[in-house]
Amino acid sequence: MPLPEPRSAKGATALERIVRYPAEAVLAFDFDGTLAPIVSDPRDARAYPGVTAELQRLAPLVGRLVIITGRPAEVAVEYGALDSVEGILVLGHYGLERWEDGRVTAPGTPPGVALVREELPELLRRAQAPEGVVIEDKGRSLAVHTRRAPDPDTALDALRVPLAALAQRAGLTVEPGRRVIELRPDGTDKGAALNVTVADHRGEHTAVLYAGDDLGDLPAFDAVDRLAEQGTPGITVCSGSDEVATLAERADLVVDGPPGVAGLLTALREEITAAARS
């Protein structure tokens, strides 16, 4: 399988560096929408067929594999069978949680989360949220999904202002996404999480790849661009969909959703293996 060609010189340089020096590469991925298809009920999300097996094959070839997700780290590990991938690092709640070698480390949950948990059902009732709008309790954050509503986008727009007001009172951050609004603790984002990971593994020939699908991945895209300006080549990959155009406009490479990400992993592994033999 041929390796896709990035549409930017920056991305091409990074991809070439990853293939040439894989042992110093940092490969980072979002979970939902990138490694796993978006589904109407987030509890049903699972890694796209073949993705976990490909991560298993890549793990011994590259410097670091990391998943950066808004989900609790242990949930992403379970849904992706990621505990089968040797040495993988899973950063949950946008980097607040760290799962590694079967252990999770994280700070305490701020009191604002309990306030939102208590008040959110009544807020949805007062806002006359339509049937199909559901609350996902992630433990350290709460998300309101409208994907199963009759008109998901209209329902989401109607909830933006009251949810933002609740988040402000609770001292939380609003994280918009694909037919979802999440109220979560402040203090980190996917860009900050990626920066820390790269700093821990930076070497003379380090290059970075980050793949995501949603607005919450933009800080990671920004981090990749800043790293490139500082001399560490990076490539941003968009797991494309019809729902989010902003990420595709920013990306060095656009692939066709989780199937495209799976294909990219296969192609990258084959190129790395071939380069090592030559």
C-alpha cells in the first residue's frame, strides 16, 4: 500500500523523517472519529477493524505511540483494546489522565464537575431539549450529545448559551465537538499534552505525527506547527468527515475517516519496514 502524499512541504519532510528515523518518531492519535468511527451512542464506540493490530505492529518500530482523547483513559483502553499494544501511552480527559502499563494517574476532580452533574438534567428540561439529547458522564467531565435528536445541529445550537453559562458558574471549560458539547476542567488540552509527550522523547532526528478529526484536536495541530517552527518536523492528519471542515483545511494530509487512518498506519509500517531493509 503506497504512503499517501502530504499536500504541504512541511508534512512531506516530517513523513520522510518518520520513515527514516522511526525509533525517534512520536505518533499521536485521537480516539473517537480517528481510530474509532463516530457512533450514535458513545458507549458503542470501538476501534476500527485492524487499527489495534496495526498499532501492535508499529509499536516496536517507533519511538512512542500515544493516544490523546477526551474520554477517560481506561475507557479508551477498553474500547480500543489498547492494553494489547506494547508501550502505548493513553492520555485521557485531554491529558489530565495518564494510562501507562495498566496504571492511571490523575489529579483530583474539581468541585465544578459535581455541580454540573447535579444541574445538567434540569437545564436540559428547562431548555426543552428534544428527545435524543443525552448526557454522557465521563467522571471528570460531562458531555451533552445531540446526535440522536431529530435535528442534531439545531438542538446543539439551542444549548450552546445555557451550557456555556453553566460551565462558567462551575469554573469549567466548554469543549465543542461533533454534535456534542462537553463541560470539562480547565488546565490542559491536546496541544499541551502532545508538547509534554514530545519533550519527553525528543532526539536529534525526532519527528511528530498527530491525527484527529474534531475541533478539540486543533490545539494539537497548533502544537505540531509550533514544534516545526522550532526545528522538530511534524505532520497533521485529518480523519475527514462531512461534519468538520476546519480541521481538513488545516491538515497536511486528509484521509477518509478511520478506514483512511487504518490504511495510513499500514502504509507507514510497510514504508518503515522497507526502509530498514534497504
